[in-house]
Amino acid sequence: MQITPVLLCGGSGTRLWPLSRGSYPKQFASLLGDESLFQAAVRRFRASDFTQPMVVTADPFRFIVTKQLDVVQARPTDILIEPFGRNTAPAAAVAALRVMQGDPDGLMVLVPSDHAISDARQFRQAVRAGVPAALDGQIVTFGIVPTRAETGYGWIEAGTQTYPDTKTLVRFTEKPDAPQAQAFLKDPNYLWNAGVFLTKSRVLIDAYAAYAPDILAAARQALEDAQMDLGFTRLDQNAWQAMPDLSIDYAIMEKADNMAVVPFDGQWSDLGSWGSVWQESEKDNDGNALSENATVLDCENTLLRSEADDIELVGIGLKNVVAVAMRDAVMVADISEAQNVKQAVTVLKEKQTRQADQLPIDHRPWGWFETLVLGDRFQVKRIHVHPGASLSLQSHVHRSEHWIVVAGTARATVGETTKLLSENESIYVPLGVPHRLENPGKVPMVLIEVQTGSYLGEDDIVRYDDAYARK
């Protein structure tokens, strides 16, 4: 029997700002190594007793998901698109219904896609250890053997052993205060709550019927009225509107009486703060975790990351400090205050600061672009187009454009003319003329775009044809 991994990756991820933002949250970022947390989660279940993954994500991330899946050569069983975020209880309900359509007794493992687990083989073994209990009608969760008195995690109390490596689950405990966390750490029955669940799809649906029938009814309707769109299953917006914003822990798991727990004595982190990233990162002899273009002098226990190749970040005489530099924003904090980054994002949103949600690089289905210079009546962009991808056939009301190819080959259509452009060649796009840009090659194509006009906003676009069904 194969287990279906259900990867939940719809969150917005504000606690790791400025690297993680609403337009590109932490699950898609490379925080520990070269691949993203989402890609690492996909690879974690690459074994014969697991199916290809099912993914539940948000509409703005659907093409990021497909691109990152393609890089790790994964072919998902389904990609379910939430019209808007409603936490994990609705996402898990619709995923369980989808698994049931293929196999009413199918096993599924619900997994957040933004956690760090260094030993994938060890984690798969833990999941396999929970299979007998899951086949016997239990909902199995996985408790992390704690290494510190953590107040930022929920905890689980485990009871008596029922199967090899599996125990009853006595209770969930919300994030404790410091004295309570110290007491939990001394008690071997207490574990961190990883938020991972293994169960039969039918068993999970029965739990929703008992404890959250309103969520189950809305999930059924959202799936019944879903529309297929470019290979995605787009859940019905009207049905999704009726969903409450609830976590699966609160809606189901804290109420269910058929819970079991498998202890996991391996490295795990939800990377919920920059302090967590520092803890999981490689460090020098003084406890400093540094990116390639960061330098320290007389520093201890610091995290310094520069996410821009041309920005060198230098720390002098720092202790217990996290500093993250990006092209458009810099964040500096005491590591002990790193949990408050989310509050800073709230303040930036109140100020209507673009950096609160948007990265300097804007990811699109065909690739990405970034603004290099923005001035009065002109803008300079770098545009990266994936091999075989194309932008929509479009025109602009308020601006004209110049394209200069600097890498790869472009196929440019301007009005009735289509021509191939190699490196160092350029073309002019007059205001109001329909045009399209394509990459016919097998390597990325990069060009510099110079826009001039009275208005340069991204909403100045009229689309005539689009491979990604955008309006």
C-alpha cells in the first residue's frame, strides 16, 4: 500500500521577512542549502511506498510550485488551488476527499512544506512506523523529541505504547510559558508538535463529520464545483468563502479520541524565526552563520545573510544579532527578539510599504523580472524568461519599450513582424502596438527592458492571448 504525501504550501510566511514575503513565502526560498524547503519536502518522500505528492497551495503560487516541482523532476498527483487562505483545516479536508476519490481507504500523510528535516530516510522510517496504527483507524501524529525548553512550539503528551514505536496521545498543549516548558523538557512523555499527520482518508473524513461538519460540507462543495485550469484543480470560490479560518489541530486533532503518536528523535525545525534558521545553519568557531558574501570581525553567535550578489554585509563586534540584507530592505535584530519580525511586517503594511509583501524580484509563470532603475517617466528592468516560455500577446496604453537581449535568444513579435534576436541585438515596441516575447531556446533568455511613458504600472496591460489563462 502506498502513502500519498499531501504537501501544504499556501502560507504567507512573514516571520522570516525580508527574505520571505507574501509574494514568495519561505517554503519556496533556499534557507538551508541550494534547494527550497518545498523541494526538500518533495524529495523527503521519494521512495517506493509513497506516491507522487499532492499539493495544496494558493493561486499566486501555482506556477512557482510547478517550476520547483519540475526542477526536482516530480509529477504531482494533483495540485489543488485555494481561492484564498483559510488555514490548514479546510486544506486537509479537501485533500482527504481527493485521496478518497482514488481509494476510500487510502493512506495519506499531511505535511507542512516549510519545515527542515535533515535526515529524510529517518523521517520516512518514522512515518512507516505509524502505518499499523493508521490502518487500525488511528490518526497518527509525530512528536519531536525535544532538545530545549522551547516556548515557540506546541507540545504533545504521549501515553502508553500501543504498537511498536507508537503510543497513545494524551493531550495537545499550546505554546507554554518558560517554567512550563522546562517541566515538559524533563518529562520524557512530552514532545514537540510537528503538525504532521498520517491516517486513512476515510478516517479523517469521519473525524470532520463528527467535529467539523461545516468544513466538510464546504470542502465537498468546493471540490464538486472545482474547475480544471491548465492542469490545476481550482477549488470553487463561493464554497471556499464559507470556510472558517481554522487550523486542523484546533478543528479536529484536539477533539479526536483516536489519536496516536510516533516519537521522532531526529533533527527537525519549523524554521519559524531567524533564530531557528541560525540554530539550524552551519557556523564558524564563534557561532556565526554567514552567507557567502558576509564578513565578520570580532562577532559571536550572529546570523549575517546578504541575498544580493553585489552587497557585501559586514558585522563588527556583534553578539547575538541577526542581519539580513536584500536589494530593497535590510533587517537587523537581536536574535532573542527575532520572533517579533512578524510585528514589523504588520507595521510596514500599515505604512503601505511595498517591501512588506513584494520581493524586488517578481515571479511570473514564464520566469521573473526585477526593476533595476525607476525614475520619472522611465524604468529599467531585467527580464528572465525560462526555456520554451512566452509572455502574453499584449499592448500598453501609456508606455513604449526597448528590448536588448543580453543572454540567450528571443523571438520578438511587434505588430505584424516577428524576428529572432541574439545577444546584443535590440528591438523597439511603440506605445499601443501588440507585442509578444518568447524564448525558443533551451537555455534561459535574459534581456534589459527600458520603459518610457507617462505611467509605468504593471496594470497598464491589455492581453489578447495568454498561455497561462491570465486576464
